[in-house]
Amino acid sequence: MPRTFFETKELREKRIDTIANVSLKLFSLYGYKRVTIDMITKECQYSHGLFYHYFSSKNEVFKEVERRSKQLFFEEFLKIKERCEPGYPFLQEAVVTIFDFINDANNRNYYIYFYTNKKLEELNSGSSIFSFPKEIRNSLVESFSRIRKDLPDLKNVFEFKRLYYTFLTLISGLSLAKIKYPKLFKKKFDGYVFFNRLLAFAKAGKETFIFENQ
């Protein structure tokens, strides 16, 4: 008996999800250049023909993973914007949400690792710090404007980039730790502790930032 329209649509979405999620993990663990279509199809247990039925190339899969990554972050940041005032509340809730994703140790954590590494690459290539939709970007800019009186060094663009780069590097490292060494990092990372330590680091300027797994 032939599949109905809805069954065909559901099967298509399921296969695309499988390819995207498997590719996400492979891109995160091995980097884009080292991942091959052979690796993706083998992990999915799909034929090359089935892969090419949905995606024309590895780069197209990468763009789909990137699209999903941005969508995940934008949707969550919009939710935070709706319930938190700009300033410390918004920024703290954003950090705590990121840590919730890391502690989940599922696809959302892989997206954290994928996204932070992508942002680090963009920073190293001289791209803009905030590549967010206008609504979220405005909340971030307003939040940083409100806390600058407490953090005078952030008026300096170089100091802000240094702090942002440090933040992304630490998040990337913690995310990877959960991915590669789940048995060693069973305990959840505390986003509130991290935010307070990061804030202390920003206020101290050149002081060393130390994160402890609590």
C-alpha cells in the first residue's frame, strides 16, 4: 500500500533530521574539513543515494546545521527577552540557559559546541561580534550599556572582545568536556556560579578567571 502524503512528509522530515543531527555531531567532533559524506551515511546507516536525495553536498548539510543552530539560540534568547529586563538579569539568564543546554548532553549541547566554535572562527577572521537578529541584538546592546557603569573596561572595544573571546573559549571547552568525557563530568555545571565568576573577571580586568565544577 503506497504511503499517504502525510506519511511521506513525516518520513522525509525524519530522514533530514537524522542526517542533520548526525552531521552536527561529526562536525563538532572532527571539524568540517575532516568529515566526509561516507562518514555521515555510515553513521546514519543510509545509502549515498538517499543522502543525495535530500542534500546535494556536505556544504548544504553544514548550512542546514548552521541554520538550526541559529534558530535554537534565537528562539531561546527571544524567550529570555520576554521574561527578563535588559542588563544583568538578561545576561545571567542567557548564560544559565546555555549551561542548561550543556548539561543536557544531547543535541543541544552539540549545538553549543558547534555554535561557539563557529563564533570563534568568525572573531578570528574579523567578523562582527553580534550577528543576531535586530530584536535580540538590541537587547544585548542595551544590557551591556546598563552594566558599563560597573565595568568601565568594557568601554574599550578591545577589552570587550577579550572578555567575549574568553567566554566563548570557556563555554566551548566545557561543552566538549561533556561530549567527550561524560563519565568524568557527571556533575552539572552551575551557570549561576559561572556568571558570577565571569562578572568578577570582567570587574577585575586582567585578573585570572577560574571556573570550578561545583
